[in-house]
Amino acid sequence: MKFRTMILSYIIPLLFLACGEETAKPNIPLPEPEPPREYTFESNPSWADEFDYEGLPDDTKWSYDVGNGDNGWGNNELQYYTEARSENVRVADGLLTITAIKEEMEGQEYTSTRLVSKGKGDFLYGRIEVKAKVPEGRGTWPAAWMLPTDWAYGAWPNSGEIDILEHVGYDQDVVHISVHTKAYHHSINTQKTAFRKISNASTEFHLYRVDWTPDYIRGYVDNDLLFQFANEKKGFEVWPFDKRFHILLNLAVGGDWGGAQGIDESVFPAKLEIDYVRVYNLKE
């Protein structure tokens, strides 16, 4: 009995010690998440319009969205988008000028232009640059942006949208860069966006750019980083940006955002001027 007691007096502490060793966790820090891969772009554009000619926009690069919100797009704006009408769009002196005019057409109070590169300039990833000067005045809503060419994941916002530049005239000099997806869009107040107040947005040209890669979209104003959106690898609801997109250039009037503080009719005709549009391929 005395021997058994001695043995137990040794075994029991060892058992407690062993249990403690099994449950103790080593103090090893978790590994840092890997930073996103950095991408580079070619130095020469693969697609561009320098607007170094005269007349209507180059019809090998641009087509027109014609009409108004009755076509199933738009945001309750007041313009009618015309096709190849020099009063609303022209190229001269090295610039593309889109002009919004106060005049009735097809039941709308204003006319303007919405250029699209669909079918003539469709891209999957790349660096997209637009050098532009926006109009001023309440009610103006210029934009340079991108929409999916094939709508592979369904109607907006499922297939995505990339906004390179937006400006509303009642918020002078504040420029916006955004993306919209099924999970992140303004209709449910989850949109991914960034804005900045810059100097002389309506009197000087500024460079607006997005770098679109498989892992991120970044937006820049005058080459200063403004916006970042990472691919969360959670499916098309978050990242539909693995399909072709095309470029749109337009000047809207009024609408849910552009007309939120009314319209100053005295600022029309209003002009969106663009020096160039350039697309650089993503390097392999």
C-alpha cells in the first residue's frame, strides 16, 4: 500500500502536467496577409482617341446611345441624347466637346450626347486615362465611365460599373471615382466611392485614370491615388470585373444626383471638354 501511494504521488502530478502541455497554445503570431500583387502597364496605348481631327467623333471608335430614360437606362435625367449631331458633339482644336443645350426634343427639355466605345473599344483590364475639363453650374452631370459589354452576370448592377470621373455642378470642383456591383451600389447605400475637391475642375484640364487589374481597381486624379477597391474573391456579386467593359463619355442634365439641388438654366449651353482618351494594356 505504501508503495502504491508513492507511485500515485508521482503519476498524478505528471498527468496534470501532461494535460497542461496539451492545452497550452504557443505564442506564435499569425502570418501577415500577403499584399496584393502589383501590376504594370505598357507604356504605349493600345487604343486611344487624341481628337486631333475635325468634325464628328471618329466612327471607328465611337457610337451613340440615343434617347432618354425610356430606353431603360438613366437616372431620371432631363436630356435627350442625340446621334451624330454637331450641335451636341464635335471635334475641333484638339478637343472633343459634348454640349448640353436647353431645347425640347422628343419630350425632353435638353439635348446632349452620350458616346460609347462598345463594339469598337472593349477591354478586359488595363489603365484607362481621360483628360477632361468639366462644366460648372447646377444641374450639370458629366461622366467618363465604363459598363460591361456582354452583361454576363445580368442587368445593372450585377455585371458592374466603373466610374472614372463624375462631377455634379452644385458641388463645384468635387470629383468622384466609384465602382458598383450587386453587393456594393448606391441604391442600397453600399457603393464603393471616393471623392476629392480639386482646384479649377472647370477651367483647367485634369487627368482622371483607373488602373484595372485582376486583383484591384485603383483610381487617380492627376496621378494622385484617390480610390482603391480590392478583389475580395467572393464571386461576381462583389467582383464582376473579369469580363469586357467599354467606355462612355456623356453630359447629363438634372437627374437623381445631378439635379438634387435644382437646375440653373442660365449655365446652358454647358460643355464637357476632353483632350484625350487612352487605354494601356496590362503587362503579362
